[in-house]
Amino acid sequence: RLRRRPFPELPLLHSEKFQQRQQSSMGGLLSSLPPLEASMTSPFSVLVCTLCWELLYQTLGLFFQLAAPRLVLRSHSKGYSSMANHGHSYACALIHAVVVTARGLQHLAGLVGAPAEVQMMSPMGPGEPGYELAHPTQLTNLLFFSWLCYDICHIISWYPQLGGADTVAHHVGFAIVSAIHGLTGCLPLPFAWLITTELSSPFLNIRWFLINSGRGDTGMMHATNVAFALSFFLSRVLLYGVGVVHLALHTPHLFSAALRPRLSPYLAAIVCAQILFGYGLNLTWASKIYKMATATRQGGAGRPDEREPLNAADGAPVKTPIKANLSPNQPAMRMAASVRG
């Protein structure tokens, strides 16, 4: 009789010896990161979510190809191609902004009153205090990071129609912050208020649909302009500024020994630098938006956007408040409200 030889035992991925060998092989900055299987931002999860965004994009693409003639007014025939070619991209951006903003507000409401240790470092286990408040930010971060990956690919493929180099740089910068949060589980509160600043993005996406459908001179357009201006100031100037002050007050805790096993000082410095850089950009864009808006109200001449709705009678661009100089295609507006991200 032939005796069956037992199969050699394979090392378990979660065994203590394997994890020690894995951690010892990671040097430099990566030495502070926990195993990927403990994070929701694993390569497989990111790939699946990115493909889901792409599936949504392709599905909406079929819809806009068929519905563009019905969505665009007959007097604005030049908007057909824009609606058919780019409507699904702006629709995906709108859906993303609404979802992550709603989740960000939930995270913010729960983490504001939490202890500083929970605000800066998400508990690892379900039994630890504050785990229920901080851990859900990982799912929001997965949605945000995968959407950035999807959108960067489309910006490059349609370059520069969906955004220029500034848009790509913006996406890459915040993708780095998102990756650090996902891999380490640290900074759940800063992530919550950062993601909540997407509050202004839905209104700029709505503006794009109104302009390209020939409804740029309607009362809905005026209401959208007002909503965009208010949401931009509240989220990207006021809320972002309060978050920067809060982060500055907790800088000693951010670089403390308690966080060092999971968040090295180098990674913490990268996050702080990116947050400050983003706030500086928001203030710059807010200043430009204010100047363009006041110039339009005062009757200042401005170059009308190529996608402005045309008057059916004489073919001249329709002048509406704030609209002529605040086109979503201009760099200040495109990046300030992050239509693409």
C-alpha cells in the first residue's frame, strides 16, 4: 500500500511569526504602517471600488448619449455634444460629492465631542472606546480614494477638457492624505472635516448642467450660484480654517510617542503640509471668486465662457449674475469647488 504523505504546513498569513517577518522587511516610512489586511483600504478593495465607479460612469454614459437631446433646450444646440460627452463624468462627480459629504457630516457630528485620543487615532478593536465613532471613516475614505483613482484616469484621458495639471496635482495630493489615513487609521477627525468640505461641489456640478442645457439664465441658476457661494465659504473657508486651528492645537499629540507606532513623524508632517497647502489654495480661489463675482455685478467686462447659453434672437451670450465670469471651466472655479474632486 502507498502511504499518503501529509502536505507540508504553510505559514498562516495572520501568524505572529509571519507578521514579525513582514514588519521587519518594511523599512523607512512604511515601517509605521499596520498590515494591509487590517485596513479597509487594501489594494483589492480599492480596485473593486474603482471599477464600481467606472461601471457607474459607463452606465450613465449610455443614459446621457440617449437623453442629451431631451435634456438640452433646442435654442442651445451647442450643448448637445458637451452633455453627451461629459455629462456622465459630472454626474459621477455629483453623486460622489453628495455621498461623501453626507457621511462626512455624520462623522463630524460624532467625533467633535470625542476624546482627543479618538479624534487623532482610530481605535483598532471593536471593544475599544470610540471605535464605533472613528472606524466608519475607513469606508468613506475607501469611497473617496477609489474615486480619486478613477477620476485621475479620466482627467488624463480627456486632458485638458476635464481639468489641467492643477487638477491632477490636487487629486494626487489629497490621495496621499487619504492613503495615509486608510493605512494607519489615524486622524479620523481631520479626515471628517476635510471630506465635509466637498459640500460646495454638488452646486458647481449643478451649475454645469444648467449652463450646458441652456438654462443659465433661469431662477434656478441664480439660486445655485447663491448656494454655491454660501457653501464654499462655510465649508472651504470657515470649517477648513477651524479644522486647521484644531490640528495646530493638537500638534504635540500628533507627534507624540503614542501615535508613533502607527503614524511616523514623517507621515504626520506630510499630512500637515498638505492640509496647509490645501487651505492656502482655498483662500486664493475664494479671493478670485469674490473678485470675479463683484466685477460681474458691477458690470465689469469679462470673457464669456464658450459654453454660455446663447440668446435665441441675436446669438449673443446671455449675461446672468455671477455666471459669465464664474465658468466651471476656468481654473479658479474648477479647482476651488473641486468639480473633479
